[in-house]
Amino acid sequence: MMHATRRASLLVAFYLLTSAATTFAEVAWMLWDQSVYAVAGQEPAVLCTQWGSLTTKTSCEEKRREERRPYEQMSKLFPNDWSIQGDTFVRKDNGKVIQRISHYCYPSTINPRWEHIATRGDWYLMGPPRSDYDKTAAYLRAYQVLPDRPLNEWNLLEAFESRQVCEIMRDSLRRIEESVYSKAAAQYLEMTEPALLSLQRLLVEMHYANARTYMTSRCVYRGDRELPRGLKGK
């Protein structure tokens, strides 16, 4: 149990689904963001985020370039804290690398999180889908979490060896996201630099939505017939 708890706490994963009205069959390409966080004395924590659904590889690559621009700007404004290594953005704190960010385009038939997570256990922590990011929405409403959607539209967050561990880690991950959200919100309210406000707002909205997602998430046995296509039978 301790092994499963430690593993899950390191993989503070979040996964922005496409618009609730979009299904796998209708989407050809997905844009993914992979963030690897350094954790002192432990294995890195991995965060995989799905940033959008596109109909062609070309449009996905265009979206990929768009999502990279804020980080490119950060590397110019704050070269001591942000740098670029190939296609990866590197974030530092006092000279130490704390995060590496990469963006990838995958066909909709490939879900890098599911392929990696589904083999870990028989109990899946499933989170409800959410809307796309709406920067014009009121504060803390840029993402809409949609727990009323059927289970086959939900996303796999983690997998565990038992229901008990799943439920313990669901609550633990919720508390982590609530703490991160509170800190990000406090930083956002103190910021005055226009170039940073939009990126910080995105982080605040994301972690707030993450906390709400864990709050409404469910532990589901892998044999449940209502699971999304692609998870059944793994």
C-alpha cells in the first residue's frame, strides 16, 4: 500500500479533456503537454495534460506552436529561470532544475497516459471531463468540470491495486491540488506584469479545476461496462 501511495503522490497527473461534446471517433489528433517535476529524494513527478483536439496533424502542430509561445516569452524575460533545450522548456529555481515541459501531437487512437497507467492496478480513479479553456470567462470559471456526463466520457487519472488505496489517494491528490491552487491564486493577485498575468491565470484556473475534478472523481473497477472505449479489457 505504501508503494502505491508513494507512486500516486508522485504522479500528480492532470489531463484536460476536449470539449464535452467531442468524442474519440470525431477527433484525429490530440495535443499533449508533458511536465516532469523534480522531487527531492524521490522519483520525478509526471503531469500529462491534454490541451486540445484537432482534425489534422497540421492544425495540431499549429496549436502546439501557439501553446509554446508563452514559455518562449518567459525564457526571454527571465533567462535565469527559464530556458529552452531542444523542444523542451526548462524551469529553474535558484539554479536548480525543477520542471521540464514538452509538447507532443498524437493521433486520437493513442493516449500516452492510459497506455502507461492502466497496467498498474484493477481500480481506476476516473475524473469527469471538462470544457476547453475560456480566457474570457469570469475568474475561476474558465474551465467547466462536467461530473454529470456519463462514465464513458470520463478520463483515467490513476490506477491502484485496491479500492481502499484508490479512495485514500483520491482525497490526498485533492488536498494537493487545493494547496497548489491557493498558492497560485495568491501569486496571481500580487502580479502586475502583463506578460505574466495570462499564464498565471491559466495555472490558477487549471489547479482550481483539478481540485474540483478530484472532488467529484470516482473509483471504478476495471471490469465496469461503462468505462470509456480503450480502457475496457486492459
